[in-house]
Amino acid sequence: MAGLRQRQKLDRDRRIVEAAARLFREFGYEGVKIETIAEQAQVSVGTIYNYYESKGDVLVAVVSLEVNEVIAAGEGVLAAPPADAAQGVNQLFGIYLRHSLHYLSKEMWRAAMSMSTLHPQSPLGRHYSGLDESLCRQVCLLLAKLKARGSIGAWVDVDLAGRILFNTMNMMFIDFVKDDAAGMEAVVDAVGGQTKLIVSLLAAREAPVVSGLVSGPRAGPWPITQS
């Protein structure tokens, strides 16, 4: 019986999130009321508030659905990364970017980013930041695999390098989301160019002059060795 109740609870949650995703895409985040989501999901308004504190939390749940599917798809790249390190990272980023508008529109992304920025310490803000951290961690895990088989240098600090790569991609994604006219393949190509440049440094057999990427103790967050 407990198993049945849990399945019913998960089913209601899924219906709420999927109904919200459809409505937000069609009418915009601001144009949708909780009552309309409840009607479309075939649940009561009270049921939605049993799951979520606000409409913003429902939106972040849609983001979470997006990110969880992206991470699951990215596991395929980690399972068998290509020999070329830049190709492997760009395969992962291509999944992140191309799937990003599956459940969400650019307007929905902007709303979620705005709320997480305005209220970073709220449950919504922390949840959103945690999703970014999960994606960043997957990039670091990919670099660790590439390092283990010699596709990038043994000197590379994969956690720092992964964060640099993810943050670069993420900033370009934010610019893409802000511009309704920007095309998906254009941002994929732009990210690919920057990724290739960064990974070419990581593939060097000896550490370049930027010592902050080297494994081991660091004096500060961005130590630079002068040439």
C-alpha cells in the first residue's frame, strides 16, 4: 500500500510539472495562474501547495526535470568518451544546450534565472544553484576520465578546469537565453570554438604558464606564473 501511495504521489507531481511546462511555454510564466496549472494537471490547488510553496518553485521543478534528463543523457558520453578531449566535452555541452529548450522557453529560463539571482538563499535559489552544480560536476567527471586515459595532461586539476569550462559554456548560454533572436546552432558552434581553445591547453603534456590549472595545493583561486 505504501508503494502505491508513493507511485500516486510521483504521478501527481509529474502531472503538475508537465502541465506547468506546457502552460508556461504557451502563455509565459507571468501569464499562468496556479489554478490553471491545477486544472490542467487534474489536481486541486491545495495539492499543488502540498508539493510546492510558490509558482516559482513549480518553475524550478520544470528546470529540474530538464536538467535531470540532460544529466542522464550525458552519462552516455561519460561511459564512452571519444579519444579527442575537445570532442568529448563538446558532445556533453551539445546535449546540455540542445536539450535546454525541450521543456522550457527562453522566457522561462529568464524567469528562473531572475528569481534565483534575486533570492539566492531561498529554497528556490539554492535548488537552482544545486542544478548548476550537478551539471558542473558531470563536466569534472568527464575530465577525470579523459585525464585517466591520457587525453588531457596529467598535471590538470580536473575540478578547476571543469568549472572553468562549465562557467564559460553557462555564460554563453545566458547570453543565448537573453536574446530571443539567437539560434541554437550558433551558440553550439560558439561554445565549441571556446571549448576547443581551452581543451587544447589542457591536452598539453606539460603545464602551461597558467599554473592555476595544475593539480595540487594552490596559494589562491587564480595564481598566475609570470613568464
